[in-house]
Amino acid sequence: MNSFPLDTANGLAVAVRHLVLIILCTVMATAGAELASSVDHKAIAAPLVERSLLLDGDAIGDHMVVVGERGHILVSVDAGMHWTQADVPTRATLTGVHLHDPARAWAVGHDATILRSSDGGLTWETVFSAPQEQRPLLDVWFDNAEHGFAVGAYGYFLESHDGGDTWEQRSVIGDDRHLNHITGSPSKRLYITGEAGVLLRSDNGGADWQALPSPYDGSLFGTLPLDGKRVYVFGLRGHLYTSDDAGVSWQPVTTGTQNLITAGIRIDGDGILFTGMGGIVLRGDATEAGVRSLLRTDRLGISGALAAADGTLVVFGEFGVQRITDDQLEPLR
């Protein structure tokens, strides 16, 4: 799906639509449109790449990697003060990235593209691509340097046991609902969320998956596991829930918004933070029940956030990527 530059009104409207469509997994019918232009061409170096549509990110301390439209990948080693555009062998929209350690990283996106980096995200190689599937991959996660997973549209689930050299397709749900997010907890439990309330957990490294009782029958966009049993799940219409028994039962968390919640991260100490469309930022404490609801003053949609070692927050979304300060947020009224 091609898009226009973000520095025009029409381009911004298209970018916003793309963000919503990608997050809601409704881009599948046109995912093959990138086939002619994205598979055989490198991402173009763009002077305004820091303002492009960015959809996912990961960080280890001050080392950050963010990915987005047209194969754009940006790397920072100073907590978002400066960014370097990576050398990327595709123009496919990239929807997920996992930075496993300061050297090894993987990214996924349209055309069922899987990329791998061995230098912290500065250069990438394509290790898997299946544009004929017309099923974009939406997230990727590795539990060690060799073993990882990629998930995506219509129940697409891939697993690698050799660092991404080869990928095996598996079925983990009985239908073709989209799988939006995969992550692991400190206790080694794994979680998958998807459309129509799909919520899965694995207690044995992804070998087997069990369906958990879902607190919401709409689309879920991610989990934030905190320890062995404490986990949050979030999704459409401002829905946020917490569980103290690894997802067996859920309690709602009042957010004060109906904007979809896109991502959640652990921040300093026991702090937690969730982001969403309409510039929503939810701050909370893992030891307490509620969250404080804030908004970006420009109301631009946020795909996610990264926390630097010193607590500095970096957010990314339809505005590109930028460090965020308190004067850019205001209380939700």
C-alpha cells in the first residue's frame, strides 16, 4: 500500500488512515499492492524520515530501533537525541521489531517480510518473504538468539529455531483471526493477542498454546506482562484490563477514553505507560489499580513509546519519532 509524503495535508490524512488500518488489521486486501515495489527495492534514504509514519519500536537502555512505512528503520544510541536511518532491503511497510540484544534484531511487515540485523539495526537482510500469501506479519519476538516467533493476519504464525535462517508455519488457533502481538513475561510465559478477543498463553516456550478467558470480544492489541502472574491487556475503545493470575481472570481499568490503546511499556521502578490514538498517554503504577489519563497537546496518534535508561520517554506514531516532555501532555478532561 503506497502512501504520500507526510508534509502535505493529503499525505497526512492518508498516513492517519494507514495507521488506523494497519493497527486494525484491515489492510489485508491490499497488502499485495506492495509486491511490485517493495520486494526488490531498498528503502529510500529520506531527509524527513524522522517525521514518517512509524508503527513499532524496541529498546535496550538508550539503544532504540523504530520501524514504519516504506521500509523505514531508524536507530538511536543516545535515547532518541539523534537518529540514523538504517540500510534496509525492502520498501514494505514494517509493523513490528524486536531488539534482542545490542547486536541482534528482527523486524516484520507486509509481504510476510522478516528482516534480521546483526549490528544493532544499522543494516538488515531479508530472511523470509512470502508476498504471495497476502498476509502481512504484525509482530515478532525472540526468547533467545535462536528461538523466535512471528505472527500476523489470518492466524499467520511462524517459528524459527535457528535465529531466523528458516521459518516453520504452525497453527495455534482454530480459525483465521488476526494475531496482532506476541511477547514474553519475566517468568517465561508467552502471550498472544488478536482480533475478536483472541488471547492465548503458552507456559512451555510456545510449544503449546491455551486460549484464556477474554475480558473483551473486540480486537486486543497487546499485553504487558510484569511478573509471573501480573499482566495487562489492552485494545479497542480504550479497553484496559489487569490480571493477577496470569490471565485466568481480569479486572477492568478505567481509562476515561474510547481511543484504541496501541502499546504498553514498563518504565522506571514500578511505573507503567500505555499509548494510543488521539494522542492518549496513560501513566500508572504496577502496584496500584488505576491510571492517569493524559493527552498530547497536538492529539496526534501514538503507536508506542520507549523508555531510556534515565527515564526519558520517546514516542512514535503518525508524527514520526520524538522525545516527549511534560509540557507536551495535558490532563484528559
